[in-house]
Amino acid sequence: MHVFSRFHHWNLAVLGLLFVTLAGCRVWNRTHVTSAETLASRQYVQRAAESLEQQNEKDAESQLNEALNSNPANIEARTMMAEILWKQGKKKEATAEMEQAVTSPEVTPKQITRLARMYFDQGDFQKAQNWVSISFRHDASLSATWVLLGEIYEIQGRNEDALAAYHQAAFHAPEDSSIQLKIANTYLKIGKPQRALETAKNARLKGSTEDAPPEMLLCESKALTELNRKEDAVRLLTIARQKNPENAEIQTALAQLQPFQAPTLVNPGTRYGSEIKVLPKPERTDK
């Protein structure tokens, strides 16, 4: 009986060692990817990109799942999957995918900033700011990261800090008019309409009034209103309304300036600035 007991315990020990060895092999297979699997994963990503170009989101998602099955560390596949999930409204799942992506040693500041933006858009401003800080450790020259930091500061009521962040963004992307718009709007917030006007106008004059986005014209008109140049504000708001008739803020601003609006004729053959013709005031005939 004693001999049987020892034999029984020896068998259990061997079985236990075998189990650990096999388990270790499964872990190895999950964490080590062959070159063939890496290549296959890249090919799946390529197919997914082609499917997205053809607006076949379902097939793209399927291809990305195959890519991640072949190589779970494929950062490009995870990033693309995160964007598809985000577009589908699955924001928590998208964020989880992007969090896995940024653990890769191949991560870029752009991907880290994208994760920060995801948290910001979900209202988690503290996590957004934490990831912004991490992105800056990798590269402090990405304008999108500075823009996001500025937006976080605005949420916190730190408008002066937001302005400084937007100026940093503009330094790294001087041709981006959307950043100039943020700078101009922030100048309005801190009570500097003249600076807001100069910023918005300079950004607009790089193109033409006709090409300017309605948001830029709205910002410039706000500055003009605060500087008591209400007729000029009306002129820009009229153009902005023609560009975006559904914008409630433009409609409200025009309604508030109703007393300063002159009768206008619109030439249906043109679109924006050139169609506004102010009619002369009628002369009195009872003199």
C-alpha cells in the first residue's frame, strides 16, 4: 500500500509538470508571432484599408479581426479597429482598442493624442490631460496635441492658458485656419475684440471672403459688434448666413443686429460676397 501511494504521488507530479509545460506552450504561442503570421496580419490590414475605401465597413472589420488573430500586436490593425468602433458609436470598445494600441513600442504621438481625444469626447478630461502629457513626452511638435490641451484648459476655465496652447499649435501648423479661429474666439473670451478681429481677418484674407468658413465670419462679426462696427458685422453675417442658413447662432446674431441692416438685393447668378448690394436710401419727396 505504501509503494502504491508513492507511485500514485509520482504520477501526479509528472502530470502536474506536463500540465505546466503545456500551459507554458500555449502562452508562448499567444505571445510570440511567427514571421508568416506577421505578414498575414499586414495583408489583412491592407485588405481592410481597401474595403474602407470602398465604404465596406463590415468587410473591413472582418479583415481586421483576422489581422489581430494573426498578430495581436499589430498596432495599425488595432488603431483602425478603434476608429471603426468609434464610428459605430461603440465608444468604450473603441477606447479599449486604442488603449491596447498605445502599449505597443511602435506607438506614435498621433495615436496617443487620438486616445486622449477619445477620453475628451467622452467627458473624461483628466484622463485626456494625462494622455496629452504622455504624448508630449514623445513629441511636443504635434499641433493636434496642443489644440486638445487648449480645449481642456477652456473646459477648466483657464482661457489664458488655452490661448497659449493654441498659439503653440499655430506655431507648428501656421496654415491651419481652424487653429486661428480658436485663437480669435479665445481673444473674444478674454475681452480682447481687437486682437480677435485681427486674427480672424488675417486668417480670412489668406483666401477670400467667399471662401472663408461661416464660423470664421461669425467670429469676426462678433469682434466687430463689440467694437461698435455693427454695419460691418451685419455684412459678414449676411454672407455667413448664405453659406450656412441652418446655423442658429448666425441667425440669432443677425436678429440682434436687425436695426443696423440695410435693404439688400441678391443677384441669383452669384453666390457669396459679390451678390450683396445695398440699396440707396429713398429720398424724401415732401421737401
